[in-house]
Amino acid sequence: MDLKELFGDGRLSFEELMVKCTEAGVEVGDLGSVRSEYDGKITAMKKNFALERELDRAGVKNRTLMEKVLDQEKITVDEEGVHGIAEQITALRESDPYLFEAGSASAAAPVPVRWGASHGRDVPDTDSMDDAEYYRTVRKMK
């Protein structure tokens, strides 16, 4: 049996792939358990990243303490993002302001994140440049 005939163009979901493999008698081993294990790890990574980002934005004095104070059961991850962190931080800011840096009330503003490989160089913001400045900058980068 040809693989292309069995699996089509390769755009099958995981469940469809498992059904096709079972029907064809192909042994797939423990792919289901491996997938659930890695899905769990990815979810934990998303949760930890979101928690670190929110704690940085909130200006906490002791990150380790705050991670223990926050109710981890109320922090959920789904397709839309991570939920339950900001509400807990807001409540703690009101009840225990000594846990936060002074003047960090404006920390609710989003922190800009730069993507791409800057390799340690400061990458200029080309979106805010006029045409002449943009072309000078591009020539310098070459």
C-alpha cells in the first residue's frame, strides 16, 4: 500500500491519523501518551511564561514569593491564552502593596517585545522612520 494513498496529502489531524493507522494495521505504539505528555509540557511552559511576564509587568519585589502566594489552580490555559493571573495580582496589589515596587502602578501598560535576531545589536525601529532615514539606516546595516 502506498503511503500517499493511505495518508493523503498529510493534512490529517492526530485523531484521523490514528484511525487510518489502526485501519491499515500499522503499529503506532504509545503516540497518544507521548502526545499528551508533550501537550502537558507545552501548557506548563505557556503558563510559566505568562506568569513570569505578568510578575515582571506588575513590578513584584520577590518573584519566588509571589509564585507561591498565587493560587496556581485558578490559573488556566486555553486556546485564547492564559487566564487568572492578572486578577490575582490586582487583588494582591490592593491587599498587600508592600509586595510591589513603589510606582509600579503603571505596570499594567503592555511591555513591547521585539522579535527577531538582533544578535546583541540595537535594532532600529524602522516603522517610525521617514523614507530618507530608513534608506540611510538600511545602507548602514549592509
